[in-house]
Amino acid sequence: MLDELWSSAPYGSKTELLKKLETVTSSWVTDGLLSADDRSTILATARGAQFVP
């Protein structure tokens, strides 16, 4: 998952990072690589994290 996220780095804002994270985690859930509950946890944690460009 990190490889997919870092392939679009650097991110200019937290919003850009969150959009990519939402896309990647959604595709992982669809492919059976991540549970919906784990996706929710990842997204909630990322939303609460501080972003430093």
C-alpha cells in the first residue's frame, strides 16, 4: 500500500494525500486485500494526523 501512496508523492496538501489514500484503500477492499473496518481505521487515523509538507 505504501508503494502506491508514495508513487504519487510529494503531496502538496493533506487533502491530496487523503484523496489518494481513499482511492488506494477502496481498491484494496474491492480486491479483498483489506477489510472495510481496517479501511475505516486507516482513513480515520489519516484524517486525524498532522500533515507537514
